[in-house]
Amino acid sequence: MSSKNFKFSIITVTKNAEKLIEETASSVCEQSILNDPNLNIQFQYIFVDGDSNDRTNQIIKKIIDKYSHKKNINFKHIIESDDGLYDGLRKGLEIVEGDITAY
């Protein structure tokens, strides 16, 4: 992995998740593999929010600001109405760039 660029994508689908999104996103962004200088890993983190009416998107923006200094993390944040979890997941899967994708 260290000899080539390796990209890992994570999709988090949310709606009205203000109680859990900060813990979830911080857990993903703090993974030790992202901080290993011996690995050449690029990380794509996609948030797909189903147009929450609570503080979910403000918290996501705070997380993006907090971790945007990490050069190996690329964030995408989609906010739009959807038809539920799987529709949100489909939207995320349409834009993944990773060699490995998880949700």
C-alpha cells in the first residue's frame, strides 16, 4: 500500500442525528490508519443528509472544519431530501472514488 496511492471511502447517511453524528464522525476521522506516516492512504468521507431539521448539518460542518487540516481526508457533504436510508446510500455510492468503500 505504501508504494501506490490507496483511497478508502466512507459514507455516512444521516437524518436528524444530532445526538450521534459527532461521535460517529470523530471516530471515523480518528482512525489510526489515517495518521500512519508509513502508509500512503487517501480518505474520502461522504456525508449524505436527508435534509435534517435539527442541528445535524451544523455538527457535520464543525467536524469538517475540525479535520480539514488533514491533507489525506477529502470531505463531501450532501444535504437534500431523499426517500430514506437506501436512497441516501445510493447518492453516496454514485460519487465514491475509493478502492474500498464502506458505509
